[in-house]
Amino acid sequence: MTIPKTALVTGAAQRIGRVIAEDLAAAGWSVVVHYNRSAEAADTVVAGIERAGGQAIALAADFADEAQTRRLMARAIDRFGAIGCLVNNASRFERDAIGDATRASWDAHMEPNLRAPFVLSQDMAAALPGGRNGVIVNIIDQRVWNLTPHFVSYTLSKTGLWTLTQTLALALAPKIRVNGIGPGPTLRNARQSEAQFQRQQNSVPLRRGPSSGEVARAVRFIIDSPSMTGQMIALDGGQHLGWAQPLQDGAADE
């Protein structure tokens, strides 16, 4: 199996995506660092990779705009050649519930979380040269195995991404393998205090979530596992098992 050693990582300017991009670059991959509005942060990631002797470029695309999404893969290929690894990491994560979800909140989640991974996977597969193989890694969420009534549009977009992962694993075999990673509480989100985040991590069976580095290492494990497709690795301290210590402030709902 020969995979072109160029990766496109979406949402790679910060947080988990940044660590994935840096880890792939350290492993010898040329990396396309996608970002939406975080141009300065993306340039910082690229500069750091280049200082370490790697190769990277930053490309912007707003996944709310279908035309920009459609152009991204071609732009990446124009700069670096065939893409052998696509990491669909970019994600919107906002709270809504069945009583207040709107078309706007639906679209705000479905476009980056589900539609963009579909389009980019479609474009990668169409452009991959004959005789070459590829791998797609979708960053999903453990909650697709542990449903709650919270974050309705987000949850539906991620359950759709999990189904897309399995569907494309069949549709793109044997040329392209498609897998996912379902993180649990990894980094504090904007709605949480540090104390709330720590209580959330302490609520799962292992009393801890993954580090961003652990997620990045799982990406490379998937790349290096040629018989693996249609799977999701839950890195969540056991959160997907559906049991949690009771919390007083709803932190586990995040």
C-alpha cells in the first residue's frame, strides 16, 4: 500500500487539529494546515513545522460556503500534489436543544461537521492517482455511542459523520480506508471554567480524558494499520460506556 505522504488537516490552526498537524509533520508528512478565520495561528503552525525541518502550507476555507469547501482539495493538490491522508477535524460545537434549535443552528453544525467531510472525501477520492492508496480519519465524538438530549444539532451532525465513516469505508475500499476517533473531554471549551472541566474529566470511569497528543498518536496508529477501516476509536476515559459520577452543575453534559 503506497500512500502519498501529504496530509490535509482541517481546523489545524489550533487545539487538537494543531497537534495532529504538528505530529504528522514530525513523522515526515507534508501538511496542509486548513483554517477558517485563524490566519495568524495557522501561520504560526506552519512556521513551527518549517523551523523543525518539515514542510507545510496554510490554506483558508469557510466551510459554511460550499464553493470554498469545493475548492480546498484542488488548492491543496496544486500546492503539494496528491493528498494521501485527510483528517476531518474542523468542527462547530454550540449548545442547542429540541425546543430552541433553528435552521441557522442546524446549518451551522451540519456544514462544517458533516457536509465538508463528505465533500473533501469525495474530492480526495476523485483525485487520488491510480496505484496509490489513501486514508481518511474523521474526528467524531464519543457521544455518538452515548447519546444525550443536549447539543442536538451538534450531536446529529456527529452521528451523521459516524455513519458517513462506515459508509465511505465500504464505498472507497480497497483504495481508501476510512476510520474515526471519538474523543471525550480533551480540552476545556469556551463555556466551561477550569474547575468545571476538571469535574467533567473526573466524572468518567478512568477519571481522565485524552490529551491532544493521544488523539494525534491515534491518527498515526490508524494510518499505520492497513487492515483497519470503518472503525471508531473512543479516546474518552470510558465516557462512551454511559456511566458518570453525578455532578451538581451539569458539567458532564458538555
